[in-house]
Amino acid sequence: MHQDMAAQVRGGNGFIAALDQSGGSTPKALRLYGVSEDAYSNDAEMFDMIHAMRARIVAAPAFTGAKVVGAILFEMTMDRDFGGQSAAEYLWAERRVVPFLKIDKGLEAEINGVQLLKPMPGLDALLARAKDKGIFGTKERSVINAVSEAGIEAIVTQQFDVGLRVLEHGLMPILEPEININMTGKAAAEKMLCDAILRHLARIPEGQEIMLKLTLPEDANIYQPLVDHPKVMRVVALSGGYSREEANARLAQNNGVIASFSRALTEGLTAQQSDAEFNEMLSTTIEDIFAASVAG
């Protein structure tokens, strides 16, 4: 099964859906979905509602491995069911979509222009549980807000430290050092980040690979050395606050990079839509992101 999933991720046409909104970002995701804060009275009800949204997405006719290579889940989603099966099992067995897990616990306060990952106590136990549940890989997000050589080096070092632990559990790490799309000097930071990642790839044991999730760059194809690197299975792009239209336009200019969108994927979907309206909107969105992902 792991080899089949690896083949799907490595060679599959399409993109990776990010369905991993956590506690902090869930209220905003629900508001955009047409569910206001007064519709739920506690966190349990809030998470039930976001899970219902995710369940509706993954069951839609267009949400299959033909155009959706994989999906990133929140830990609580991994522990729930889709269609009467565990979430990861349903995604692979029923939709042929490779399941990933968001493992980070949020961001530290900014130091040297970056926000590092918060400590992840119990990470090894979580990774073991994820593997038992049929998860293929993981993802952790930290953020670069300024052109800072020391900060970018710290963020890349930490990302690779976590990635190596993930590899030890036989899972595929997606390293996500996000660059803030509103920062000053974004292009310079992207060049600095690419150089740092290329240096740290020497730490990955021969015969093993990682994945990278990066902000859509100012200079098209600046990440080509990473796309072509033998220790990188796939480079995927986050939408990072760009509209879906702009994100798709930028994505199409970057050869070999596919999407891993969250908000841009759910844009236009609402709880008030009929199933037919919802499925039609999601199908159009998937087609658009798919087209941009395979354009390069």
C-alpha cells in the first residue's frame, strides 16, 4: 500500500488538498463556509461542523485520485470517520487519495523575522499512531516574515530536524517553511530559503526523500533545483492568502510544482448550497486547480 501511495504522489497528475484547519483557523474557515460563530456554542460543536464540511468535500464525485493526489488532515480528523470508515482508510480505499497528517502545534512568537514551530510533545507516539491508521506522510508549518539569514537558517534547520524524525517512522515528511506573501523583500527571502534547503538536503540519507510545501514565488521556477533534486519527491505550493485566481496563475508558471491549497480550495463553498450546487462548485474548483497544477 505504501508503494502504491508513493507512486500516486510521485507521478499522479493533480494536487494535494489541505483539509487541516486547526482550532485557531477553524472559525474563519466556517465563516467563509457560511457558518457563523453563533451556530455553535463550544469547541466540540465547532469541530463537528468543520468535520461535516470536510466529509462533504471528500464524498463529492469530483474528489478522487484522478485529480486530487492527496489530502492533508488535522489530527482530530484522522481520529474520525468518513462514510463509516476511518478517515485515512476512506480516502485511500474509496477515493484513491493519499492521506497526510498535519503534526505541528502552531507557531512560536517571532524571533529574527521568523516564527518557529512550537514544541511537539508526544510526536513519536503521534507518528506511530498515524502510521497504524494508514497515514502516508506528515506536514508541519512555520513562517518567514522577514529577510533574515539567521532566521531562515533556524527555520530550515528545525524543519529538517522534524523531517528526519518523521522518516525514522517510515512516513513521508512535507516540510513547510511558509513565506509571508505580504513581507518586504519576498523574492530575496525565497532565494535565501532555496539555498538553505539545498544545503540541508545533504542531511537526508541516501535513498530517502522528503517533500516541500512552499509559498508561490515572485520569480517563476526559482525552486526548480528543488523540484529536480533526487531527495525531493514532490514540491507543492500553498496559496498563502492569494485568491484562487491569482494562486492558479502563479502556479501555472512554475514547472513541476503542484498545488496544496486550503482556503483557495474551499472558496465559494457554503453550507447553504444544495448537494448539486456544492458538488458543481467543488468540481469547477478542482478542475481549475488541477489545470494549473499540470500546466508546468
